[in-house]
Amino acid sequence: MPQVTEKNLKVQHLTEGITKIHIFRDYLSQLQGRFLDVGCGTGEVMKYVCSSLEVIGIDVSNDYLRKAVNRGEKAIWADLTRPLPFETESFDAALCSDVLEHLINPFATLCEIHRILKTDGLLFAHVPNEFGHKSLMQIFRGNGICNHSFFPDAEEWNYPHIRFFSHKGFKSMLQKGGFAIKDDLTNFGRGWRRFFYPLFGSGPSFVAKKIK
């Protein structure tokens, strides 16, 4: 049986530097209270939050957790396929960027985020656009769905993205999970390109508020 190596395991985690946290920077810089960074990766969020904000990050990669701690984030190991290790209504806001597409049951994780947020707490949620023109041309040529811009070493059998969201579908999931859309920060493209979203736009990005 082939050996499982670090090379074919590394694509299971987020690639460093590709998350779209900066989309929410105006909101993040004004936050107060307790903030959860879901799938914190290397702690990129610390560049955008005020120093008085209490930030707690969770991730499944010990290597990324060490880097997040070095950036100043309090980060702990957590498995997102299980209940989050926090009390109900114990956070004022949460970030979940470039994470849900990696999960078999993203709705369960969304419900857990809803549980740990206080009423009217904010969720900053982003997933990638898998339906851009480059990806579609790749599929039309018969080369599969692996986006090698995200994961250069991925193959069909270990491509880390296992859930694929449209703008409408992601919005619907947030609403069914107990959130009201407060702001839509999706980049639909400029000029004539706006009429051809998602061919030339970014992934859906929402600021959502927890409701009862």
C-alpha cells in the first residue's frame, strides 16, 4: 500500500496567504469584545483587528496554530466536524473565511457558530468562487475540477474543496442557519463583467447577524 506522506497530506489544509480576510477589514477594525477565528490558519486576521479585541483562533493544523500564536493570536486545536469547545453565546463575532468548502457537513459547523455567538453577534463568512471562467474552461477541456491556483499539488482524489457554493446557495445556507444578511461584500466584477457573475467575480462574502 502506498505511504501517506507530508506531500500528499498538506493539501488537506488551507494554503497560506489565499484567504480573503481583507474583505472584512473595515468591520474587523471596529470590533469589540470576544472574537472567534474559525479555521484561523496562520493568524492573518491579526493584521486587521484592533489590539483590544480578544481573538481566539481554532484550527486542525498544529503547524498553522504555531504560526498563528507567533502572530499574537490565542489559538487552540479543534476539529470542526465536532461541536465547538466553547459555551453557548460566549462570542460577540466570528470569522469563517475559506473554511466551509472543506467540510462534509458545513451546515453543522454553521449551526455551531450560531450557538456560540450572542444574539445580534456578527459572522463574517466567505467561500471561494469555483465557477469562474478559468475553472470552467478547465472543466470544458476535460481536466477535472481541481483548481491548481489554490492547490498546485492537489489531484482529483485529494482535492481539498468538497463543497461548492453559488452566491444564492451560500446566502440561503446562512439564512437557514439562523442568520440575517447585514451586508453583501461579494465582488461581482466591474463594468460589463458584473453582468456575467460568477465568471469574473470573487466568491460570495457576507456579513451576517445572528437572529433567534
